[in-house]
Amino acid sequence: MLLLVIMACTMMQLRSLSQINYFLVWKRKYKKNWINKKDSITNISFLIAFKTTTEGESKTMPNRRKVLITGASGYIAGRMLSEFRERYELVLLDVRTTNRQGEEVEEIQIAELTNPDRDAYRHFFEDIDAVVHCAFKGGSFENELANVQMAYNLYQTCVETDVRRVVVCSSNHAADYYERLIWTDKWDVVTPEMRPLSDNFYGWAKEAYEHLGFVFATGHVDGKKLQNVQLRIGGPRETDMANSSADDLKAMHRGLGAYLSVRDQVQLFVKSIETENIEDENGIPFQIFYGISDNTHKFWSITNARKVIGYEPEDDSQLRFADRLAELLKAGEGT
């Protein structure tokens, strides 16, 4: 019988034993109703087809995309790991194996991507479909320079190993100069199409990631177009409103406008990885999206993310923090 199962799976060009195991469990459970032996191949094929059809794009199906995550023990990656472990075959890289809380993160492999010797980590990128780049070094200008070098190392290694796409954690700070204009009522909204301007080294480095990514996306590096999605992450926290006060309405507005929930972050990254065509109007596979939820008070545009990858955020900070907002407004009335 096992031979028949394997034959059926081979006929359907399946690559995993998970569906075989599913069938064997089914047969043990329902063997009294099992049809005669001559129909075994038909029955097995039907069951496998049924499981595949009913699960659709199940996160646990075989032939999953192979995704590499840098900075995998960090905060941004940590918000997605649970979902990603179910959806993708992962390769996790970082310079440490513990998260902010000192907890061990399973399956982390150590790699220092600022090292210009790409032979030291190139093997991790072999057979990878997409890279999610979350790694960075914080602090000084020298570290920001190292971050730009790391982005180059990453992009170049991806080209050398035929990685299809990179999804990079950029930041809203890549264009944070415009916030000065927003909070002085000279500007209403910032779009990804605007010239990126920052007034600090952190934002400058993030803009450099983006521009460098565009260079690689054009195909002028080794004749290969490295597909690029740059995500300008907003406020991926639940604490901004807790720390707000009725005395600073602009800070409250920023906290509400920048909010990014976990499930919206996961959706944004998944669609950035999986959307087939991300080419711009000139045929360059490069996009910049703001990473925020569908906030009533948003001041960064997510119109292009909706259009290009079908991003449909489910959360709105005004609803998520309605109770806290009511407290603050009430406190403001009493002053």
C-alpha cells in the first residue's frame, strides 16, 4: 500500500511526504470505508488533490518559498517570526542568538554581514527566493556607514547567488525632514515618490539603502535586476499612546499616525515577498512603501502599497487606542 501511495504522489509531482502521512492517517481512521484495492491509486490521488484544494495557499504546504532573514533576533523580525515559520522555509541570520529580553531565538545562525569578505556567508544565500533585511548597527555615524556597507554586501551577495528579491527594513526617517513641515502646518502628507530628505545620520543611512537598492534593481550590476522593496517602517509599537499626554497633541497625532500593528506588518512583508510583479512604470522592479496601519490620522501615504501589492491593513490606531484617546481628551478638557 505504501508503494501505491508513493506512486500516486510521484504521478502528481509532489515533493514532500507530508501529504503521504496525511493519507495514511486518513486511511487508518476510515479504513472500514476504504474502497477495493484496484481503485487505490484513484482514491489516493483524490485525497491528495482534495487536501491541496481545500487548503489552498496553506502556510504548511510543501514547496514553500525559502526566505532568509537578517537581524532575525531583533525586534522587527521577532514580530513576524511565528507567522513566517509557518509560511516559509527560513534561514535566520544574526550576530547573536538572543532577543532583547535575553531569550534564545531558535535556529539562528551567526553571520557578520558587515564583513566585506562575502565568501564568509555567501553559502547562506544559496537557493534563497527572497531576503528580508532587518539587520543594522545602531548608534554612531561610523555604525551607519557600516550599515550602508552591509546593505551593499547583502545586495551584491544576492546578485551573485541569484536571489530573486530583497525586502529591506528602511525607515520613515529616510524622509523625516518633512515632518518639520507637517508639524508646522506647511505640509499634509509625505509620499514615497517625494525626494527622500533626512536631517540625521540614521535617516541618511536608510535613504542610502534605498538608493543603493535602486541601483541593483536597474540591472546595471552584473546585468541582473535584483528586485527591491524598501519598507519605511513607521511606529511598530503599542506604547506610543500610553506615553502620550493631553499637553502635546502633535506627539499624540504622530503616535496615532505612525502606528503599525503586528498583523498589518506581517501582511505588508508577506505581500512584499510574494507579489509577482513589482515593476514601476519604467520596468524597474523597485518600490518604496510606508509601513503603517490604516490609521485615520496617518500623514504618510500608503496608496502605492495598496495599488502595487494589494496591501489592505486591518487596523486603525484610532480604534485600537480608543479608550486611551478618550482618557487623554477628557484630561485635556479638565485643564
